[in-house]
Amino acid sequence: MQAISSNEIIIIEEGSVTLPKGYKAGGMHCGLKRKRLDLGYVISEVPATAAGVYTTNLFQAAPLLVTQESIAQEKKIQAIIVNSGNANACTGEQGLQDAFAMQQGFANELGIQKHLVAVTSTGVIGELLQMDKVINGIKQILNKEYENENNFMDAILTTDTCIKHTAVQMKIDGVTVSIGGASKGSGMVHPNMATMLGFVTTDANIEQEDLLEALREVTNQTFNMITVDGDTSTNDMVLVMANGLAENNQLTKEHPEWNTFKQGLKIVCESLAKKIARDGEGATKLVEVQVNGGYSQNAASAVGKAIISSNLVKTAIYGTDPNWGRIVTAIGYSGVPVEPNAIKVSIGPFTVFENGLPSNFVEEEVKGYLESENVKLSVELNQGEYSATAWGCDLTYDYVKINASYRT
């Protein structure tokens, strides 16, 4: 392993939730899906300080309610149990009882109090869980044959085409601190937490209120700046567990290396967010929108979100059409007061709109750039000093095919 110097953050792309000390993960097929793995877990050796951010959809699924209640008790969890294939959302009182049964069942297997278990689900909305299969799976899942972080990352997927993970390491108080993450998300993804699950683990010793504040800040810069299709789901969340086994001095905002930790957390969350955007259902391209010169952070973010969420922009990128008018239109309806004659718009290295007029660009050159797998759109608002970055993907024929037959 590469040595880490003070204030240096090492990115470990192959790392995941088990890189930090004291964590294990696994997954298995319990029968909710036809063949693919559909039940997974993450466990810490000791209770871990916990923080979560959750969907803004008013129809919050039963597992979210159970998990929020658990974290509220002692601000700690020790394990996460997650199923895919069924969201356990819009399932009424029975769905809530099923989520509690998952929590209690896994707690029993681990020999811990039930409030130390977080529950998450993802999949089809409005159908009751097949609890006989889930509970039977929970009773078997701790067998060594299922203990594998790749099994966990496979078990949380729905329409995803690949697993998503990363990790970082840094020095804090002279000891190595690790942060690892895994996520799922492919469709029904839109800013403000959508159909995505994010799991972040760290062995840092950290104060809970500051961990939650850092997670919220980082989420607004990463997970809340991605979109695939503009739909915000009922389910999903990002959870962080910090078990303290690195044995650094407790991190708070006053700690001299607080910003190093927060930057490491941002690197992990941004990497996962970009992987979700790139894996959008049917997507062929990752699209990044960089907005500079906003008069406030919210203004810059709103412009970026408007552009990345525009179906007309997304289809133009899929068709390699340098239709700058769709970008300008999105800026215009973003809700941010702008001066049209002050704005500059670029597609990759090519300026396509400036001073209120189309620029003199060679269309074939821009079309050639849009054939790339990674496309960057840049906007200069020239109103102030704030910047924001948003990520999404193109909108393709395959997106319609996938979602037209999702339940079948």
C-alpha cells in the first residue's frame, strides 16, 4: 500500500465498504429476484456513529422510517440489512411491520439490540415483501460462503449494469483513516436524493453532529447534483457509519484536520455519484455541467440542475446535436435571474453562445466532440464568484425500453 503523507488523500478505486478497519460485508440470493443476488449486509465490529440523508419524496418507504427511528435512539448503528427487487414502499402498516421484522431478524442473528440495525430496500413499489424468503435468507446470510464485499455490491443492484464503489485513505493525528463507499442507482434518479442507495463506512473517530453536518454538505455537492430522468423516488438514502477503530482523536469541526476528512468524504461521494449518473438506464455518456460566475451557491446549482435535467439537452447529446438553444432555454427557466447578453456557453472546448448570440463554431467539430463518452458543458454567468457542478447522462431509446417493461 502506498505511504500517505500529511494532508494527502490517496484514492483507492478498488476499495469499498470493507477497506476501513472493522467492517465486513456480504450478500446472497434469497429469492426476491429470479437469479441475481438480492439480500446484502454491512456489519461493524462495534457500534458505529451513524448519520443519514433521505429522499425528499413525501411517500417515504417503510425501511427509511425504521432506519431514521433507529439512528435517532443513540445516533449509532452496527449493521445494515438491505434487499433489492422490492422497495417495500406504499405498503401500509404491513410494510412497516415487515421492515421491523427484517431489523429484528438480523439483530437476532448478530446478537445485538434491534435499534443498532438499519434497514434499506429498493425495487418495485407497492408490493409486499415475500417475508418468508427474506427471513430465511437473513438466517443464512452470515454463513462464510456469502461474506464477500462484491456479493454485497451485487445484492443491492436493480437495473444497474455494474457495481459502484471507491475508497480513500488519509493521515489524521498521525494514523491512517479510511473511508469506503458503495452505491446503487440507475433510474428514477434526480437531485434531492432519489432511487439510489449510498453506503459509506469509515474507521474515523468522529462526533455525530459534525458527521451529519458534513454528510449533508457533501451530499448537496455530489448526490444532490446528479440526475438521470427527473424522478425522485420513495426510498433511498445515504448512510455513513464511523466506528472509531482508527483511534484518531475525535474529529469535530474544530479539529485541525477536519477539512482533510471532509474532503475525503467528498471524494468518495462524488465518485459514487458520477458512477450512478454514468450508469443511467440506457445511457451511453456521462454529462458534466460546470457553472461558474453565479451570484450565490444556490443560483449556480439551480442553473446546473436545470441543464442536466433537461430531456431536450439529454436527447441532443445522445444524437450528437450541438443544439445550444436547448442549453440556453434551460438556463432561462432555471428560476435564476440572469442577464442573457452576459452569458457564455461552451460544449467541450467550443464556445457556442456568447453576448446573446450564437458563436461562430464549426458544427462538425462540435458533433465530433459529442461522440465522446464524457461530455462537458460549461456556462459562465458572469454574476459573481460561485460555482457548481452537476452530472447526468444522455437520454436514449433504451431508457424507454427498460422502463416500459420494468415490472415484467
